[in-house]
Amino acid sequence: MSDFSVATSDVLVIGGGLIGLSIAWHLADYGIHATVLERGSIGSGASGAATGLLAPVTASGRFGHMVDFGLESLRYYSDFLSILREETQLQIALQTEGLLRVAIDKGAESMLSKFDTWPHAKALEMVRLTASEALSIAPYLSPEVRGAVISPLERQINPRTLLACLQKSCLMRGITILENTKVLSIGVSRGSDSKRATTVHTENGNYSVGALVIATGAWSADLGKSLGYPLPISPNKGQVLTALPATTPHNVRFTVYANHSYIIPGEDNALILGSASANCGFDARPTLKGITDIVASTAQMMPGILDAELQHTWCGLRPATPDYFPILGRLQMCQNVFVATGHYKNGILLTPITGKVIASEIISGDVSPLITNYRPDRFSTSN
């Protein structure tokens, strides 16, 4: 590596997915022109493979602080997109008319019947529907549907469009983006009671840093090892598919959700169906099992899907932590290293708010109360 030149960046962001770009974008609000290093092409990880569901309750799988965090990001999305549109002159908007949670068995019916006691129902403007009411606005649903809850604020966005807009806006803000730049290791200096990242070694050269952000999704664990700090991230393969209904144009306007499966109205009259999940390391190949699992689960909600034409299927690797919560903030024993990873199924939803709170912590040192439950040190008592 001695033949390579050394570049310097005030803040170096490792990871060119939506989370890394959002952090760099928000740092520019403070006058910091960060450098983003991406091992492949921009969005080539989980960001580019996601479906873009913006559903705090659905994405978290539970109530509590994770829904609060997601809801705050959802509220911020409109302003975030407005600035992106103004800066780039590109068209990007929240899509679908909301999310329709349907009950297809007695257990789900019982859960939905208590929706008015859900702590976030009012904030999300949820409304309970009888089976007949649900079928009247979504006649494509199974006649076996027992009822539904409509959530008009839980929407969807095209992640590829968001990536294009955010990348263009980052470049316009003076951010340097270097693709095909794989990080090999991180050099550190050691003080009496802490470490400090000094140099990032890549296949294309070395970079000295003032502050470092690790936003590498499913590939974060190795960088944690390079620092001697545990980042227990494992890849979780998510598979989705697109299908063209037999009758087009279709009349699906809502995202339909039940039992961790969903149907999203996509572009060109296609429907996005998801998602299968598997823990199989870094194997990102689509499988026939993934397709059959998706078809079986979505057909329970919409039997007509069985007559649709399969268009395409693909996979992405979600970054999962042991507790399925993200890892956010400064490493306890590395005074200039910040982490934003482990978003699991919530990366698109949490893109705006993660960038905002991590950029703020880098600049001010203040920890947002939104992320106190997601600090890196919860996985290690000493380093």
C-alpha cells in the first residue's frame, strides 16, 4: 500500500446505501463535505433491493420505541423529499394510498379488533373496517377476509428513485462519492483510555480521517473487528417478486398487508409481492422456495394473484442484529467512530431520521433521545 496516495476527509462515510448517503447529505447542512466510500455501486446492497415500504408498525413488528423512531422518520419524510425535489429537479413522491392491514384468520381478527388501543393508532390516523367495508374499497381481496384496518399515513416509496435523487443532491452539495472502493481495514491510534481511527485502508488507497462513519449494512461486522469492537451484524436474505395481474390496469391502490407479507402496487401495472426471509449468509441468490412462499402467503390475501404473470424476482441482504434493532451512534471506546447499521427491514423508512440524528451527534456530540435504545455499547461492556 505504500505506493498509494493518501487522501484526507473531515468525515469519511463507509457505505453508499441510503443510510450512508443520508448521513453525508445531512452533514452538508453543517458545512461538512464528507467523502463516501462504496465497495460496489451506489445502492448495490440492501437499499437497491428494498421495496420501500414506509410502515412504522409493520416494519418494527412490535410497538414501543422502534415505532416511535419510525413514526418520527415518517413525519420527516415530506420535508426531506421536498428539499430533494427542489435541489435536483427530479420527481419523487410517497406512493400508494396507505396501508391496508387485513385479517385472514381468527387470530388476526382478534388483534385488529383491538386496534383502537394501539398506542400509535391515532397518530397514524388508523380506521377499522368491517369485512364488507374492506371488500368495498379493495374488491380484489379474498372473500374470506374478516376485517381490516386502514392506515393512510403508512406509505411506500421507490428506493431506486430515492437513491438517484439523494445521490444527485449529495454531489450538488459537494460530497465526494467513490464507488468500487472496498475498505480493507481501519488503522487506529491508542490512547490511555480510548482508541481513535486514523486511517482507512482501501483497495484504491489510504484515507486519513477526522471522523469515521460505518454504514455498511450486512458487511459491518468485519469493520467492527478491524476496530476490535463487536458489531454483531448478520445478513438476512429477503426475496421479493413482481407480477403482472391478468387484468390490467389493476385496481390495487393500497399496500395490502397480513402475516408479514404484502402486496404493493408498483410501476407499469405490476404488483410487488414480498417477502421471503432466510438466514443463509451472504448467499443472495433467489430461490424457488422463496417464490413459492411469497405466492402462497400473498394469495391468501388476494387469490387472483395466482393468475398473474411472474415478471422478476430478486434478493437483498438485510443487516440484522441479535435484537433486530439498529446500531446507532459513537463507539464507546473509539472517540471519532460512529455507526449507523443494523436497520434490518427498516432501512428505507429510517433513512431521513438516521441521517439527521447521526449528523447532529457527529457535529455536536449530543445524543438524540430517539436513539438511546440503539447505542453500540449495548453489545459490549468493555473495549
